[in-house]
Amino acid sequence: MLDEKLGDIYDEVLRRNPGEDEFHQAVREVLDSLGPVVAKHPEYGDAAVIRRLCEPERQIIFRVPWVDDAGNVRINRGFRVEFNSALGPYKGGLRFHPSVYLGIVKFLGFEQIFKNSLTGMPIGGGKGGSDFDPKGRSDGEVMRFCQAFMTELYRHIGEHTDVPAGDIGVGGREIGYLFGQYKRITNRYESGVLTGKGLTWGGSQVRTEATGYGTVFFVEEMLKARGDSFDGKRVVVSGSGNVAIYAAEKVRQLGGTVIACSDSNGYVVDEKGIDLDLLKDIKEKRRARVSTYVEARTDARYVEGGSVWDVACDVALPCATQNELNGRDAATLVKNGCAIVAEGANMPCTPDAVRLFADAGVLFAPGKAANAGGVATSALEMQQNASRDSWSFDHTERRLADIMHGIHDRCLESAELYGKPGNYLAGANIAGFIQVADAMLALGVI
């Protein structure tokens, strides 16, 4: 049960944001942790900090007209939710996927506030995207869509205002087209306005790998805290996109074995360990389905449909999309002896799954902590752009590892301080909230 004051706030969120289920879920997850905080700090309630946090500073929705290769005019909808700028300019990715609507963007933007806070970097929280689907579109169609999208978005962003990046459906190709149009319209080479850029024109080393690497660095710290390591661990990763691929790569470097990955059609199991060179070729070059993996690795098996969480493992890394791992999946993981679940995606575990992990004593790392490596490295990219500098891969990876170590420790320390020892979810919510809340108090009622 929520604290009475927090319950009133949640009821208000439900009333003012009807039909936005993912946003409701994200807010509830945070409010569930804040009872001890508001009891200890009544000033947050007096200044309506939590109420203000739940209301975006700005919500932008716009039409995106573009022309396909056949000459047909297409219409999509674009979004940018600038949620909170108490700590710095809004920072968060753009998602291009048919599922995108305002509730998805608000859930992602709300999560981003606390994730960005946990990094310790001076960045606020925001998110954006469109219901455009780049899958199956030609490069020319993607370019024309991105140009149309940026023609509206450019007036709302800037290196000191709002700095978008990539997310599902927005990779290096899309960031290039978006930046090109921004440069064309503004007549400014403002490198810091977008992150995730190519290495030859302002991008940062490790940015491609950062979210996946960061998730695994976080799990490495969880294992260290219990006197363990990745050595000999069987790991299952959902998805086979950027986050999943580079999480798998870092697991292998640290001594673990990723034995399964998936896409929206099914999953592949390779007991010898997923061949990352093959997976990268399939997903990054050929843009093919994971089912083609077994054509080259005959010892592997592909399962159409089903759940990748049926594969027994020691560590589970959900790296695909929101609410992909439900209560049934969680029960299967627990039955099979899984000890750690860390979210590489944004809110991939449903509330009933999270509760089941807690009841079973499975260590659970929420996405706002475990997958913060992507935005942390984006902030490092902003630093390099501001100073017209370029750092080596090793230097940037060390910075990323240090940041993830710091996030892990802040989560544990906050959980301990507020009476929830070992609870990474509560620790992440509390630590992320307090940093933003204190900044909001300092800035006044704005």
C-alpha cells in the first residue's frame, strides 16, 4: 500500500493522464519506494516536489509528413516530452517504433529523470520519438522521414536546452540524418545537440557499446558485493539489438557465457556460447532475423515464439523492450535457479515479476540504474563536444565503469539508509529522487 500522501499523488496522476498505462506503471514503481523519504523529509511535500516531478515541464506533439519511394505522402506523429531540467538540459533518446504514443514517451521520460540523476552527471530527463517504423524502409525513406521530423523538432532542442540521442529504431544512420538536417536549418555545427554520432564527426568511443557494457558492469558489482564473479556463469539475454549484443560481448570478456538471445519472432540457444561475430553480422550488417543464426551454427537450436526465459541460467538480462518479462517468466527463472536479473532495457519486467523476484530473494537491478551506461556515455560525448576533444576507447570505457560502480554503490547506500538493505530497486528510486528533489527545492517553484 502506498503512503496516504503518495496515494493521493498517484490518484491524481491516473486522473490527469488517462490511458497511459506504461506511465502509470513507472510512476507507481517510484512512489512505492518513497514512503520513508517523505517521512524523513517533509519539505519535499511542503514544496509539492513529487507532484511537480510527475508533471512534465513541456510536452510537444507534432505532425511529420514525408514522401515514400513510390511518391505517396505519409503522415506520422512526433513527440518530445521535456520532463525535468532541475539538474541540467533535458537528455534522453528518440524511439522510432509503431508502438510509440504519448504514454510510452512519458514513461521513458519519467524513468530518464532518475536514471540521469543516478549517473551524477549534470543532465535532466526527457524522451521523444515517433510511431514511424524504419524496419523495411529504404535509406532514402528513412532520410526523408528524419529530415521532416527534425524540421519541427529543431526549434525545441539545443546543447544547453535538450539533447536527444538514439533508442529503439534510431541508430547511427538515423542520428546522422537528424543531425544533418539540424545543421542545415540552423547553419550551426552544434555537435552537442545530439549524441550517438559517428566517430568521424563528433561521436564518442564506447557510445555504441555503452548501455550493454554498463549493464554488465553493474552486474559485476552486484556479484562482487556477494563475493562472486562472472566466471562460469550461464547468462541469457533477451533481444539481439545494440544493448543485447554488447551486453553479451562484455559478459564474455568477464568470463561468463551467453547461451541464448532472441528477437520478436523467437529465440536461439547455443550452449557453446553465442557467436558474437555471427550475431553482429546478422543484426548489424544484414539486418536479418535471429533465426538465420542456426544456418551457420548447426549445433545451436532456434525456437519459434515461446520465451527465452525458459532457458535455465544464473543471470538474466532483459534487453529488448518494456514489460517483456512477466510473472510466468519470472517464476520459470526462479525455478531454474536464476540468481540475478538486471534490466538492460527500460522497465522490461512487469510489476508482478519484480515482486516475485523480491519474494524469492533474486537480486534485481532496475533499468534506471543498470542501463544508465548509455546516457552516461552520452554525457561524456557532450563533454568532448563542448571542449572540442576526443578520448580513446580505453579512457572512455574506464570512465563508464567508474560511473556504473558509483551508481551501484549509491543504490546500496540509499537502500541501507532508508531501511531497505540490499534492495536495488528502492535504492535506485530513492537516490535518484533525492538528487533531483534537492535541486528542485534550490531552484524554487518553477
